[in-house]
Amino acid sequence: MSVAIAIDGPAGAGKSTIARLAAKELGFIYVDTGALYRTIGLAASRRGLSAEDKSQIITMLDEIKVELSFNDKGEQIVLLDNEDVSGLIRTPEISMMASAVSAIPEVRAFLLNLQRDMSHTNNVIMDGRDIGTVVLPDAKLKIFLSASPECRARRRYDELIEKGMDVKYEDVLNDVVARDYADSHRDISPLKPAEDAVMVDTSGEDLETSVNKLLSIMREYI
Ligand code: DC
């Protein structure tokens, strides 16, 4: 039987970086579910749709194909109609679109089986917002990873600057706060810890400390 570890938490808590490194260490596959919502956001934005165009976004779901794959380094690739869009979905504009489309129940239903299927055939560390509560409620271990908004905004800002993007710290902080609010106040699958989640706060910690902390929790459970 395959083993699943769920990691949920707000944007910028370090989920993806930590989960990726921990998965490598444990020989698990790392699944970044935010990339799927971002891909739907990209598809909508390419069609000129905005967050308010809910019915067109729902119609669009019948016309697009979203798939997850892994390259030879074991990194996740997300395909939109056979095109690798993994790089294109990492912009602030697509972050906001992803948050908006993720509040549409039909979008969440569209992505549910794709996420669950990954855990049937592989040992996975899956990160997102509702993995422990909705996608994999029977996960062996559920972690809720958080950090202060300022600390998360600083990390995201550094990441974007490193990618050569022209952004201001205040704008990134405002985006983080706005997305936290939207993600935790939506009606469907809001961001919240599962009842049996292990709570971990990474504020002020360097990456190595956080990874080691999570690895020792994971090793206790698997
Ligand atoms: O983790 P991320 O920043 O790449 O996620 C992008 C958006 O997708 C985020 O604002 C919330 C949404 N999301 C979600 O609703 N459920 C998930 N399991 C993963 C992401």
C-alpha cells in the first residue's frame, strides 16, 4: 500500500520547497497541487476571461486537458493541452487568477480525481490547501505549515526578484494577505487545518531547519 503525506498551509509558508526536499530524501513523489489551479487560471486568462466569468470558466473545463507528469529529474511538470506550462504559471497575475478559480466548486471537482489518482500508485507528499481535509483525508500524516504574513511575503519577494521580476515588497505582502483571506474564507474547501493535523510554524527559520523538523516528524509516522 502506498503512503501519503498531506501538507497544507497558506501561500509562502515554504510548503513546496520543503515538501520537494523532503520527498527527495524519503524517495517519495512530490505533488504540487497549486500548479493545477494555476494552470486553470492560465487557461482562463489566455481566453481573456476574468475571475468574474464563472460560467465561461466552468464551460472551459470541458474544452481543456490538464495533466501532471514528471521529468527525468523527478520534477513535476504540468501540461495544458499537451503544452508544458510549468514556467508560465508562476507570475503574480496567475497567482491571483488561481486563487479566484479555486473558489469555483466545479474547478475543484475537475481536479479532484487527478490529485487522488497520484496517491494510488505512488508514495506521495502532496501540498495544497485542502489535501488533509478533502483530497486525501486518510493520509498517513497531515501537516499544516504556516509562518507570519511578513515572513512569507519576504520569501516570495526574494523568489520573484531572483527570477528577474520587477516587484515591490509591499505589493507582494498585500497579495499574500489578500490571498490568505480569499483562500480561508471561500465557501468550498477553505484553507484550514485538518482536525488531526500536526501544526508547524516556520517563521524565522532557515530552510535546512524547517526541512529537518519536517523530516523528523515524517519519519515518526511512516
Ligand atoms: O500553492 P499555490 O500558491 O501555487 O496555489 C495557488 C492557488 O491555488 C492558491 O491561491 C489557492 C489555490 N489552491 C487551492 O485552492 N487548493 C489547493 N490544493 C492548492 C492551491
